[in-house]
Amino acid sequence: MNILSGFADVSLAQLALVAGVAFFASIVGGVSGYGTGALMPLVLVPLVGPAPVVPIIAISAFFNNTSRLTAFRSYADFRRAGIVLACAAPTCVLGAWGYTHLSNAGAALVIGAMLILSVPLRRMLKRRDFKVGDGGLAAGAFGYGVVVGGTAGSGVILLSLLMAAGVTGAGVIATDAAISIAISIVKVSVFGLSGVLTAQVVAFALLIGIVAFPGAFLARAFVERMPVHVHTAILDAVVLVGGVVMVYGALR
């Protein structure tokens, strides 16, 4: 596989845009716990189309979350991470397999709808002070696996589950990263067996993952200084607009 051929017909300016958004998203993700999967589709879909987006993010997420876990490792709750993975990994296979059978329009519709729904879902769960024990965490992870397997931007579900289970602060970021590394491996395995890991997918994923790697360490420096509600509000607006644009394009 000639990975560089994946950048064919893509200008340097477009690559710089992808790299810039990836770096910004990695910092946002390192502070808030989500952002990469929500922001990257907005710049990737116009360049490569909707179908390769989830595989690209699945591979790049391995790099992003590895750096995030390295930066925040001391805060990780590996017991709860194990509960989530035990229930989410099998259903993640089902979600990823289903995604490989979608058309371009279908993929755009799924990604766009998930981005739109993620904003009110996050706000609703926060407003209701949603709480769960280990059993509820396991049940929620079962459903989360299906969603994360076939969409981008679904990280808000996992964050909400972890916070509802009592994980707080930097522990949410670290535990989310630990879970997401394993989920990325599951998704990439399914996509590899399904033949959707093209040179284009691998090339963009490596670009995003490598550029974003330092972002987690910068994010750690910002965690106690940056007002989270400000960038969360901006991210919500960008995600909503991007999701609407994708759904509109899929339905045209």
C-alpha cells in the first residue's frame, strides 16, 4: 500500500487545514474529553466524502487517546474502564460492521444525525444529574458500543456514562482515553477485515494522529485554567451546524 497516494488530489493548503483542525481538536479533547470525533468530520467530509470518515477517526483516535492517557494516566479508573469494555467491545463490532454496508449518503446521514443529537443529549444528561452504578454503567456501555462502532462524535455518550458512574475531573478524560484506545483497535480490526482501510484512510489517519499527539500535553496545562463552558459552547455550535449541513447534503 502506497500511503502517500492517499493524498492524491489534495492540496497543501487542504492538508494544512486538516492538520490545524486536528491539533486544535486534540487540545479541546484533552480539556473536555471529547471534540476530535465531533470536529474532524466537518473538515474531512468535504475532502474525502463521508464513507472514509469513521475509519479515519478510528485509526487517528488510537494516537490521540494514547497521548491523552500518557498525559493523564495517574487519574484513570481502570476498573470502570474494564466494565465498559467488557460490554461495549462486542456491540462495537456490530456497529462497525453495519457502517461498512452504508452508502455515502447513508454514512453522511448517520454521522450528521449523531453530531446533531450529541449536543442536546449531553445537555439533557447534565441537567438531570444522571447517576448510575456498575450495573447501569454496563448496560449503558452495551448500547454505547453499537453507536461508537458506526459513528463519529459519539464520545459524549461515554463521557456522560462515566460522569454518571462517579468518575470526575481529569479522571473522566483519562478513563475515556483508556476505553477509546481499545475501542479503536476493535473498530480498525473490523474495518480492516471489511476492506475499507484504503491508502487514503491510512494517510489521513496518520496525519491527524501524529499532528494531534502533542495536544494532550498542552491540554493538561490548560485543564485547571481554561473555562470549560466557553469552548464547550463554541464546540456545540460548530457540531450542530456541521451536523445539519451533512444531513442536508445526504437528503438532497
